[in-house]
Amino acid sequence: MRCPFCNSEDTKVVDSRSFMDGFSIKRRRECIKCEKRFTTYEKIEEIPLYIVKKDNRREKYDRNKLMRGLVAATIKRNISREALETFVLEIEKSIQNSLRNEITSSELGEIVMKKLLEVDEVAYVRFVSVYKEFKDIESFIELVEKISKNRKGD
């Protein structure tokens, strides 16, 4: 592992910890040459996943794109960045466990929406309002009423 400060390959691991519920390892490293510390993350390399878009284009799955959508949906909600990382990892694991290397964007959206509803209703409504591309306020109101009815039915 090269030092990001001086580019030396002579580094040592100072501390290792399980990260994101055991899906990854977080390592603190120190450069022997410049003595600066930095953090690295180690995770299992996985089979590439492709998203089939509405127009049948295939696009390599980009976890950052999903994270951006989730960050926007959960802004000012009590959900940590680490919780979002774990959320995304769980979605990725469930797709990989299905042994498929392609998934439609609508299937991915449905998985995210179902899981997000379990985590935070406000974030769910925000995500769905963008994902479903609501054209009017009535569609938005229907969604909120549906959530409210389901909650009262519990």
C-alpha cells in the first residue's frame, strides 16, 4: 500500500477493525518514511453488477449513485453515513445472493424503497417522490396517505 503523502511503499498497519457489520476491514496505517497516518478499507471483490435501464441500456452498477440518492433522501434525518453504507451493502448482498449479474433499475428501486420504508418513512417519501417522478401533488398525497393507513393498521 503506497503512502498517499509521500508515495512510499513502506507502510505498516497500526490498527485493524471490523467495519460496516463485518462486511469490510478498516486499517490505520503509518508510513515508515514520512511517519504520517492514513486509513484504508478492505472488502471482498465481487462479481460486477449491471443495471438494465428503462431504455434497455446496460450500465455498470455504481454504488456512489445509489448513495447520493440515499443521502439526499435522508438529509436532516437521524441516519448516519455508516448506517447508509451498511444499508447499501445489504442491498448489494441480497442482489449478489440471487446469483444474478443484471437487475433492472425498477427492481433495484423497488428493493431500495421497501428497505427504506422499514428504516425511515420520511426518507422513503423523499426517495419515492424523486424515483417515481411524481407529476402532481395528488400522487404525493396518495403516497403519504397510504403510508399513514398502513401504519395505523399495525
